[in-house]
Amino acid sequence: MFAAPAPGAAADLPYQAAYRADPVFRAWADTNLHPHRDPGHAIVTISLKAHGRRLAT
């Protein structure tokens, strides 16, 4: 059975600095990062669709 790693808070100073300094990164983070049950961690959502393409209907 899979055992989850021991939880621990990750240092988020580089993240916070980039979030404050870069509006494009901030927009990406606001859209694609979601809270994780372990403090200091996040869930990242990514899309594997080609950028700017529409699905055929």
C-alpha cells in the first residue's frame, strides 16, 4: 500500500516574491493553483490542449 510522505511546510519565499513581482505569474497562480491539505503545498491544474485551438464539434 502507498504511504504518504511525512508532511512538512515547504519554504514559499520564492513563490511569494514572484507572486508580488510578476502580474503574469500571479494570474497563472490564481487560475491554476488550489489549496492542498498540507500547509505550504498546492495542487497545480494544467491543460494539455494546444493553445488557441478549439475542439472539433
